[in-house]
Amino acid sequence: MTIVKPSTLPGFMELLPKDQVVFNNLLDIIKKNFERYGFLPIDTPVLEKAEVLLAKGGGETEKQVYEFTKGTTDIAMRFDLTVPLARYTVEHFSDLHFPFKRYQVGKVYRGERAQKGRYREFYQCDIDIIGNGKISLVNDAECPAVIYSIFREFDFGKFTIHINNRKILNGFFKSLEVKSSEEVMRIVDKLDKIGVDNVKEELDKIGMSSENIEKLISFIGIDGTKEEILDALKKLNCDNEDFKQGVEELEAVVKYMRAYGVDDDYFNIDLKIARGLDYYTGTVYETFLDDHRELGSVSSGGRYDNLAGYYTTNLMPGVGMSIGLTRLFSKMQELDLIKKKGNKVSDIIIIPMESTIEKSIEILAKLQKAGISTTIYTESGKMGKKFKYADALDIKYALVIGENELESNVFGLKNMETGDQEELSLEDIIDKFSK
Amino acid sequence: MTIVKPSTLPGFMELLPKDQVVFNNLLDIIKKNFERYGFLPIDTPVLEKAEVLLAKGGGETEKQVYEFTKGTTDIAMRFDLTVPLARYTVEHFSDLHFPFKRYQVGKVYRGERAQKGRYREFYQCDIDIIGNGKISLVNDAECPAVIYSIFREFDFGKFTIHINNRKILNGFFKSLEVKSSEEVMRIVDKLDKIGVDNVKEELDKIGMSSENIEKLISFIGIDGTKEEILDALKKLNCDNEDFKQGVEELEAVVKYMRAYGVDDDYFNIDLKIARGLDYYTGTVYETFLDDHRELGSVSSGGRYDNLAGYYTTNLMPGVGMSIGLTRLFSKMQELDLIKKKGNKVSDIIIIPMESTIEKSIEILAKLQKAGISTTIYTESGKMGKKFKYADALDIKYALVIGENELESNVFGLKNMETGDQEELSLEDIIDKFSK
């Protein structure tokens, strides 16, 4: 038989079981919180018709898509969960109820150039709330409230959800009547390097009035508490409807986020957050781990005016956020920020003698019936090898069962971490784990 | 903008949220039971190197594989979870601990001709226990014990796990010194049609001794309780080591399955079960719903001598079983055998007035903190529309919150199924759901 060297493709994460358990617990935290807030699960196919999945076309993403032909069908692998959501919402429109609050957790595929920290297969965990025609601003607060609950439970350390509203920046620039907001932003970006006076000079050169230059300088200097920022924005007296609406929306989102119980220390207004995608039209979010800003945003999203323009003329606005769990997990592992406690499969491992296997299985069945995850080591071998197995699997308690234990109904429950052993009846053991 | 008609590929199951909730609950039951018995999760990539995944080559399966080239790499989509398990076990050999008890739940891909009841993307839910060199027979009983727990919890009606051992049939035929067991089986299969005498005649024609013909007729007539079948097998006095070992193994597996608490009514010895794959070498399993034999086996598997001969010269025997959930779910839906109770996402939907939205969100936050899944309807519109939404989403309780309710802390909790309404304080509501 020819032996083929077994290996995976580069850029595909594959974990050992002990890390997989940790990863799955994070997935469970995410799903539990999504459902607690009333988001409904969907599970779209990994493969879709290429013409449907790539209806938008163009851009960097398309180059990365895994695409192939089977028979006469052009097939593409999903590269995100948003395009499938748009397709799903339109295809099943008459069977859905709006606002349609959906979550999806699944793998997506991008054939990027392999590089450290980049994955070609990775988990996306998305929530979106889709309206039929319109959708209330409360939803703009609910999404970050869900993300807040999740990251509190992840316990990776202090984090901050940064919120902004695209209408503010767009409206503000419109009110300044600048020809190219990109050019203005490029000049403003140099503020730290060249100082206020040089920035003003350069803005003057491209034809901005001194009044507008002052407004712009005031705008980019705005900072402080949420109330201070909202006040300062109002005091700019910017005469643009988008701007005014953006400020109003932002104020409402802050109010509702507080009502959802999001701790004020864990979110702020950040006028610098814009999100690259032209897709977003209102509220936008990015989330940073305070002690690890270098990771970039660990959960982002925003509000959009129209989810599915490529599939329907119905207007479906929505708002959503997403966690890219594969990359986040890999970073958290590198930084050793993942708490290991509670990440186990089995509570007890039973180690029987050759002659007590059958009775030991009966005891295992009783423990499992009581909800205690139990495994059994039935291979032959020396005791040392068996305890080594228990250790390697991080199982906290070992229960050695010989003839004496069966006769007396007194079992030695050995704590594998401390080495301590308690002498307990089967009923005592069940009691101990029920607590 | 060009509108593309949104649709999925044929042969890909996609569910509405209410069905997805049910499907996910089944997945959760499976995973919970796998873990309760100490199986560890792994999650291999959907895409693998074609040369690795198709190392075995040939056969019907290879034609169905989705295979493509990206850059210069030949890539294949996994078509089962067994080949990836073999690759994984060898690749991570030095980091694993044997017996390696792993489970994997994930989608696999087969580009079959589309037909009713066949899927090109479907969930496999697999458990396997892999030994390094050898593995105890207890594991042959544990696999069906896990499957038993799962199907009891599924509650699809009475089912029976049929077990057999390949060594019995193989050894028996060897002892008869027949040239072609296929030919003998073909003749034996005609028993019901042509009667015993004609079968004997045909066997005589192909050169079997009358002594062996009698043995064969006795063998295929064996039936009864597990003890009766085992007794009858022993009384055949078949002088073949494989046969004797097979009977011994089968007897041990029955004993251990009983120890695991598998109800005798739910499993039997079925000497007709062989499993097509030449892969299996010992215990084999098939599972049937008693009232729906026409569905075929809903969970199958068996013991094999060598998991990963294509990747290593190490001998790794193992035993495993599998549930093909996508097909099973689709059949259970057709037969309306899926219990809907307990399959919900939200316990309560809050319906606020325009003026009570903020306070209502605070109440929602309190309910969620108490572990009650709660959603809120904040779109404007008439009350009827809001209740219709609650109904459509199958949410059992609606909580309308106006100014009066907030002032008095007395809320009308409306049971959407019965129409009854209870007047309760927030604390009462939390109490009610904690029970």
C-alpha cells in the first residue's frame, strides 16, 4: 500500500481535542447569547450558485472566492454570511416574519494568500435584524448589547465597543461643501505630525473657507464623555439634515444601550470609526480589547439601508454585528487569555480491574444517568499508564474500582489535581456532583 | 441594478428558522450524549488536499467528490468524516492519547445525481474509538449504548439496534470450504421463493457436501432471543477460529451493552446484518425505527482492524457509529414524528408602547439576566400586527407594557396559546419562569 503523508492545507485551522473543547465553549457562549436575545438560527449551504453568490461582483473578495464547476454548474463557496443572508431573506421572504432577527454561525472560505493570522476557512458568528421597509433604532442598540453580553462572558479582559453614525461624518462634510472628503481626511490625518497651523494652511490651499476650517478643527477635536461629545456635536450648529439625524440617532442608541444594561465603561462614542465598507449608512460599531488594541476590532458591524438590492426591489434595511471567532481564538491562545476552567468533557474516569469491568460499566451508567459525564478506561495495562491517560485528558477525578470497592460500596474518588482521595459511596459521589 | 433570482443549488437542504430550531435541538442532543460518554470533539477542515483525501482512490465515492484546483493546489471537499479522522489521527498521533475517543459533527459533500431524499450537503454525526495497536471489546458496546441514549431522547418511537459480528459469517463460510460465498448467498437468498428443498438441490449442484448443506440450512434458520441465538451458534460446532471468536465477541458485546443499561427490547442479534463495506472486520451495527423499517438503517457502523493504512504503517483498530442527521431529519419531518415541544428560542415577547420603550428594555434586561429568553417588538404599528408577529414566531408569552403597568408593577402576561392572561409583578414573572 502506498503511504501518503497526511497533512492539511495551509491556512486551515485544526485544533487538538483539548483546544477544540475550549473553542466549542466559546461557540456555545455566542449561540446561547444570540438566542437569549431572540435571534433565530439559520444554516445556509456552504456551496451556492456562483451567479447568485457573486451577483454583486467585482472587488478583492471575488478574487478570493473558491469557485469551481461540477457538471455544467458554476459553484462558489460562501465567503461571508451576509450575502447568503440576503439571498435567504429574499428567497424565503413570504415565510419570514419581520423584523427578521437571525443568527448564523458557520465557516466561510477565502482563498487568500496564506499568511500568519489569516485563515482560508474561518468561523463567522453573525447577528442581523432585517426590516421590511423600515426598522426601529432600538435594534441598533440591541446588537452591541448582545456583543457586550458575549464578551463579558468570554472574560478576555476589559473591552470597549466604539459606536458612531456614518450620517454625522457624511453630513458634516456635505455642510462644509468640500469637493473631496478623502482629500480633507488625508490632510486632517497629518494633524499629529505637522500641527494645527500647518493643517489649516493646507486646508486653506485646497479652497476651504476659514469658517469651515475652524468648524473642521473643532469637529476633529471633539472628545470626552458621551454627553460631552453629543453636546459638542450639537454646538457645531452644522446645518445639514443628515448630520442632525445622525446625532439624534447616536443619542438614542446610547440611551437604549444603557437601558439594555450595557455598562457605560464598556462603550463610547468614537467619531473616528467609519468602517471601510460603503455598505453601512447609519450606526457603525467596532470593538477593541482595551489591553490589546493591536488586534484590531474583534467585533464590528453597522446599519445598512438595503440588504438585498441584487435580489429584489423590496427595500430591506437592517443592522448587524459579527464576530470572527477563528482569528480571535488564535490570538487569544497566543496571548494565553483563555480561561481553562470549566473546559472539560468528562468529570470522572472509571478505572476498573479486569474482573470488575461489567460492574464498573453499570456504575458508569448510574453516574451518567445522574448527569455526570463519565468515561471508562478498559484497556489492559499497568495502573501507572491508566492514571497517565486520565492526566493527559485533564479529567479531574479518577475512580478505581476493584472487588473490594464493589463489595463495600466504598469507592476512592481521587482528585487528579491535588492527589487527595475521598472515600465515598456511589450515592455520595452522585450527591457531590449534583451540587 | 441587475436583479438575480435568488435560489439554492438542488440537493442542498435549507430550513426555515422554526425548523432550524428543531434541527439544532437534535444536533444538541447528539453532542450532549457524545460528550457525556467522554468523546472529545474535533473539527477538521471541509477542504483538504485531494491527494490526501483521495489516497484510497477508486470506487463510486471518488466520482461524487467535489474537487477543484485553486492556484496550483488540487483541493477536495470531504465526503465523509472517516477519512479526515484517519488523516487527523496520524497527523497528530504524538499529541493524542489512546484509546482516542473522538466525535465530529459536520457537513460532508457528495455531488450525487440529485434525487428525492438524497442530499449533496449533509450532516454526519460520528463517534469512533481508536486504539493504538489494540482496543478492548467494551468499546464495541459503548458505541451502541451512546446511540441508544440519543434515540431514546429523540423520541421518534421504538427502535432496535441490530448487532452482528463479521467474523461469524466469514468463519462459517470458511469452515464450509465453499469456493464462492457470494454464490452460496445468492442461492440462500432464494429460500423464501423456492423453498428449502430446491435450495438444497442448488447447493448440491455447486458441489457442497450434504453435511455442509445441513449446517448452512441450520445457520440461516437461527433466530430467537440473544441467548437462544448464541446457544444455537455454539451448537453448530463450527470448527473455525474466526467463527468461535466472533461468537465470543458477540456474547461479550451483549453482556456489556446490558451493563451500559441498553434495554433488551431495544437491541437484538441479527445474523443478516453484514454492512456492505469490506472495511468492517468485527462487530457491525444497524439501527431501525420499528415502525419505519422502510427508512433503512438510521445509525450504522462497526469495528475495523485498521483505520489509517493509507497514511501509516502503525496498526490502529477502532470501532464507530454514525448518524446521518440531514436525511433522518427530512424523513422525520415527512412522517411528522418530531415533537415540537421545547423547540423555541424566546420564552417571552415584550410589546411596549412608543413611550415605554426605554423602560421596557430595562425590564427585558432583567428578565434575560434571570435566564429568561426574551425578545422585544419595537416597530410602530397596530397591536394586532404585533400579536400576529408573536404568534408567527411561536412565542408562548406576550407582555404588553404601557405606562400603567410601569407605575403599578403589575403586568399582564398573556399566554398566546390559550389566550389566558395572568396579572403579575416583575418578580412574580421571574419566579414563574425559574420553576
